[in-house]
Amino acid sequence: VETVFGSPNVTVGYHVIGADIVYPPSVVVEALHSYGWDRLMGDVRQFVPMVTALPNTAAPWRSSPAIGLQLKTVLRFVGPGDDPRSCRFSQMMEQRLENVFSEAQAKVLDVHTRLSVQMLSVSQSVGSPAVSLVYIVRNGTAPLNGTAASNLLGQLTAEMVGYFLFYPPLVIAEPLEYHNLNTSIATRDFWVITAYHDWTMTPHSVTSASERLVYHDLDTYEPPIRH
């Protein structure tokens, strides 16, 4: 525990260490949310019986940047000795992403300023070797738009990105929010509905996966020849 303050609502700031691993906030928050409010409340009351409620089960100490600034890279797999849940892995991937962004700037823009990367979360679905990295990119103190940052990295080949990251990418980079899409009600006549059955994914994951699937289908579609 790092700090405790407030009354009657008490805020506790802390970090979590297991064996020789320091866990990043995103991993701790996800674990506590998966554990469930009822179970967590029961555990807390065993040690602090006077606690009557948990208004906020868990949240990162620092709030996440706006979603429009965030982007995601997905690795096909990581090494057997790497633990995606650890701070060490996050820091390692921040450095490697900074290297690949420097390469992209030099090749695409002929610019040699150093961009910095801040990892927001690292996740891996059960039974899948793929690891998702969500992060933001800064030029000095100014964060880059997620679309701009992903477009820059997208100018490199998957082989080049994999060379700098040490792992092959499943998704080189995609923004978590697309600014250039017109989703206003005026475009409703052009909307298409697709229904998925028994797909256990988060809403954002479904959105991202759907965009990739539809893009692939449209990109490979060949209209029938009419005689």
C-alpha cells in the first residue's frame, strides 16, 4: 500500500507484486473485476469489518487518455520466457515500439525525432497465443492521434515491424477509434447488420474483429460476370 486518504470514503493506492513480478495496473484491475464485487467485498470485510461498500472496485491511479489517442498492436505470439502480465514485458515492448516508430518516421517522413510510447494495457485471451498491446504515442509531450500513429506504422511491412518487435504482428496497428468515419443518422440507409452467434468477446473486440473481417471479405470479393 502506497497511500490511504479520505473520510468517510477511503481511497487506497497500492501496487501488486507476485514473486519477482510487478503487475501493471491494467492487469490488477482486470483480475479484480473478474474476481467479482461480491467475493472481493467478502474478503475485505474479513480484515476490515466496518467497510459497508466498495464504490470503486479498482481503477488505475492515472486515468487513461482519450480513446481517440489510443491504438493497438497484436502480436501473434510471445516467447515462452515472457510474461505479458508483468511490468517488465510492458516496458520491453514500449522500447521496441519506440524503435519501430523511429524507423517508420525515418523511412516514411524522413524525420528523425524520437517518439515515446506509453503502454496502457497488455492482454492475452485464454487459449490464444496472441497478445494485444494498447498504447499511445507521444511526440515530446504532445500525444499523437491514434489514427495518425497507426497510419505511420502501417507504412511498414509486417516483416519490418516484426523485426523490431521480435515477434510477428497479427495486427500491425489500428486505432481504437476511427475519426474519419461518418456514423451519423444521415448515413443510416447505408448501414448493414451482421449477427454473430455465441461469440464471447468484448464489444470493442467484436467491433475491431468485424472491421477486419468485412474489410477482408470486401477486398477479396469478385463480383460475378454478367453476360
